[in-house]
Amino acid sequence: MGYIVAKIRKEGKNFEIMVDADKALALKKTGKGFVADMIQVQQVFHDIKKGIRVSEDDLKKAFKTSDIFLVAEKIIKEGELMLPVEYKHKEIEEKLKQIINYITRTCVDPRTNLPLTPQRIESAIKETGVRIEEKRSAEEQIGSILNTIQKILPIKLETKKISIRIPAALTARAYGAIKSFIIKEAWLQDGSLEVIVQIPKAAQLEIYDKLNSVTHGAAITKELA
């Protein structure tokens, strides 16, 4: 994809760097990669197009460091990657496919108890004008999309309620894996998080696997009646 601008706004100022698009995307999504291999030049700008460079004092004020690699990592992870329009369209199409596949696997037509076809689901999404959001994962959008297309398409989703307790040190990592299914949450005095999730039965093992991968089995789960 070539080089693109990554930017963030801090302390009322813009901070921009030029990065390798594919490597920066990988770092943003997985947290893995060598920042030194991603940046085109070891310099941060207020405005790349105008060549306005950031002073060392501004870097320290905004990022608490002037280390170019640490600053670049924060900009990539916490800021915005200025991706080409073509890539954004591709991302949206991929998320749409993931959402349709998920609904196909977990939902049935309540009148027949038969699975819904991908074509019927896609048609309902387009008819209701559902907007697939590029910056949110497919999992995070499924709940609201189901609520919308149910207005015109009969859908039956068999679900299970599960109580999950996550240790304090792992809440940040685990929350993202389950937040779209949370119906009740409580932060405990020791910093741990206790939630009740409502998940599709067909996706139960998939969600357990995802939760275990980020907590290494430390989360305590209990199926509720």
C-alpha cells in the first residue's frame, strides 16, 4: 500500500509521521512489529505537507519523551492512519462478510427453524440502510445490526447467559473480546470485573476461545439458568 500519514492530536497540536501502511496497520491491530521498520524518516511533524517539524520540547510535553520510536509507536497505536479510500471500502466489505457469516451461523427463521441465507441477510442490511462502521470490529456491530434488520426480517437467535469474572490485571485486554455481549457489569473492590454476557449458543465455544486467548484461562465463567 506504500507510505501513509499517521497522526494524533495532543496538547492542542497535531503530530504526524510518515509510515509504511501495511506494517503500521499490523502494529495497530496486533500490537506486534518493529517501529523502526515502519517510519519513513525519523522526524515528527506538525504538518507533513508544509514540512513543519515538531520541537523536542513539544514532544516531551505531549508524549513525556522525545524518543522518536516511542512517540511513533504511540501515534500509530492511539492515533489515526490516513488510509486510502480504496482500502477503507475493502475493510467495510470484509466486515460486512464477517457479519453476514456470523448471522448465518447463529440465527434461524423462527417460522421454519431453518438457517437464513446470506443473500436474505445482506438484502435486509441494505434495505434497512445499516451502515457498517470501519473503525469498529464486526463483533462490536452485530448486536445493533441484528436489532435493526429484525424490523423487516424475522430472526430467532438462541442465546445463553454467562457470568464472567476477570482478574484486575487482564480487564483491559479481555473487555474488548466480550463487550458487545455484556448486559450487566460491576467493578469489584479488588479491581477485577464481573460481567454477565448474553451470547448466541452457536458462538459459545468461539467466544470462550477468544476469552481464554487473552486471559490465558484466568477468567472464571459460570453458565446461568
